[in-house]
Amino acid sequence: MRYETPATIEAAVGLIAAETGIARVLSGGTDLLVQLKAGMIEPDLVVDLKRIAATREITAEAGGFRIGSAVSAASLREHKALRAAWPGIIEGLKLIGSTQVQGRATLTGNLCNASPAADSVPCLVAAGASARIVGPSGKRDIPVQDVPAGPGRTNLAKGELVESIFIPAAAAHTGSCYLRFTPRTEMDIAVVSAGVSVTLDASGTCTAACIVLGAVAARVTIAEEAAKAIIGTKVDEAALAKMQAAASAAATPIDDKRGTKEFRIEVAGVLARRAVEKALERARGK
Amino acid sequence: MSKITVSATVNGDAADFVCDATETLLDVLRDRLGLTGAKEGCGTGDCGACSVILNDRLVCACLVLGAEAQGAKIETVEGLANGETLHPLQRKFIEHAALQCGVCTPGFLVAAKSLIDHNPDPTEEQVRYWLAGNLCRCTGYDKIVRAVLDAAAEMREANHAA
């Protein structure tokens, strides 16, 4: 295994594009090193992005935030403006592993590890975040939900990597929230999760919403009917009940050792409702 | 396979070493630098026994490549005591009997130091969440949590007096 530390993103792309064997990108390493240890992969080349200054930076852009691919969860949690704009994204990050893991783990890594249960992804999707992909033929921006192809697989082509994630500005009166169900309070993987964003107008009518479910399909699920159930309403009891039913209906989970299909379908609706209620509280507060 | 030459700062001293690309920082600390305080419990970031502070961030040394340490500042349990004088955390762990077999203790001490560096006045709940990635199979956690809270209180008083 060769270990390279390119100084530019173009050099990083050149290295992975030219590698004839298996190439892996290293940012936080909290998934990659576990896979190395377990012998799940034996890469010929590991490209560490952290010497590229832009990968370690959070920069203001168009009222939103551009997050370099190697920015740690710990740094993001300390970023006051991001915390204020998108508390739901921070709630997801706070649940990933331990303090030690958060000292290294990154948003981009969580996205590209492509676990359906990734805690930071549902709220990124709900916030309308995009990933900037860079490859031999240049750069392109795609919605974050289009990066994972299925468990452990991405839609990135050979030689491509994610350079940064862009989280747009939150509209006025927007609230977000992320909730998950786990049998333990800490250090666990979501059995079901919900990340939501809700925007109200001055009269309290919901003008935009995005309800995203985790761990109930091979990729995160955008529950469009659930969002439609509250958009245009004052998000009263009737709208919430309809939203909850639609969220459950959108879940297409599997049975596994962590939860049954029936349990996940029911809890998807419950978590979506609780997350919307919390997001509403936040939207009304600002 | 050619070796990688790395220069880092470990516990305030320059440390130069060579390593293979596949070696972890934990391998390097233990096998190349003779710093055996950090322990390998799981090797997969679950147990926290290899906790070290890397550029002011608490990390598991088993989840860092040795080669990544180029130019980095690393703090390990060996750097806690000042000569023969134990760090307040070390003293309080002894006073509260916050250890039995001791394998997890270096990780707990480093993690607790990182907590107090970030937050000199943590609540019990904050201590418990911060240390959730450090596993102990002997004592249970109450004595450890009490030792950390007591050490933090003593360090605040000492800072106040100074």
C-alpha cells in the first residue's frame, strides 16, 4: 500500500485516476482504517486529502456553508453559525460514534461510506445540501442523496472524489431536527431515523418541508407525500397525523437483527412526527 | 515496501520515526517510540484504550495512520505527569480507586484531560457523554466519573489561586 499526500485536489484526482489497482481516499479514516484492519479491503494506494488546505476549511458562501471534505465533526459542532442555521445537521453529527471518532470523522466520509443508517445524511438532504465532485473531467455539483448508490457503494466514477459539501442558507423561519431510534442511548447505529426541515411564513403556514428517513431502505428515503401533507397547512393535528401516516408508508425497510420491518415502518412515522414538532418549535422561535 | 519518514512532536519533544504505510499511530507509539501507555483493546475505535490527543483533538490512535502524524502535535498519557509529580487526574484516579486492571486507564486519563482542556467545569452528564467512547470492564464508571469531576474542581481552584 502506498500512502500519498497531494497538495492540491487536482493532484489527488490525478493519483486516484492513474492508479490501476485499488485506490482509497483518506479523510477522517474512521471507516477506512476499520476496513483495513478487518481485511475488508487491501488498497494499493491511499490518498490523504488533509494536506490540501481547502479540505480542512469551512467557508461562507452565498449565505450558506461550504464544508471541506476533511473537516471533522468536532470542528463542525463548534461552528456557531452552522449550529444556529441547521441544528438538525449538528444533532446528526453528535450521534456519530464517540468523542474520539468525532475528532476525525467527516460529513463527506459519512456520506461516501454510503451506509443507509448514516446519521449526518438525512438532515443534509433535508437542508438541500449538494456535494462537489471533482474528477478527471472537471467539477460538478450533485444533490448529496445522489452520492450513495446503495449500502457501501457510491455513484462516483473512477478517479472522482468529493471535494466539499455545500449547505445552503436556511430561509427565515426554518427549523430542522434529526432523531433516531437506537436500543442504547449512545454509541449505536440507527434502527430508524428521521431528519426534517420545515419553513413557515409570517402567518405560521408551512411553505416548504422536507422529510427524510434513514435506515428504512438501501438509501435515505425522501418522503415526498409526508412533506406534501404539511405544506400549505398550519401544521395542525390533522396535518401531522397525515404526515406521520405518509412517512410510515414511504418506509420500505428490511428485517434484520436490529429491528423488524413492521417496527421500522411504525417508528419511521413516529420519529418523523416528533422531528417535525421539534423543527416547528425551532422555526417559530426565529 | 519503502518506509515513510515522519517528524512529529510527542509530549512536547521532537520525535522522528520511519513506518510502513499500513502502520497505525498506535503501532508507531508502542513499537517504534516505546510509548506503551496507549493500549490496543479493539483496534477498531470502539474501546478508547488507545486515546491520544492529536493536534488538540481527542482521537483513537488505532484509527490514525502513523504517516498522518507528519508535523502533528501528539499528547499521550506519558506526558501527563510532570516528572515525579502526578497530574491531578492521575492522583484523583488513585484516590477514588477509579481503576482495577488498568488497561483502560491511560485512555480514560487522556480523554479526561482533553475534556478539561475544552471545558474546565463539566457537569456529570457532560463527563459521561464525553467518556462514552472509553470502555472499562472492571470498575463500572461511577468512580471514574467522580475522579474526573474531583480533578476538574481541583484544577479550577488551582487556576483561580494562580
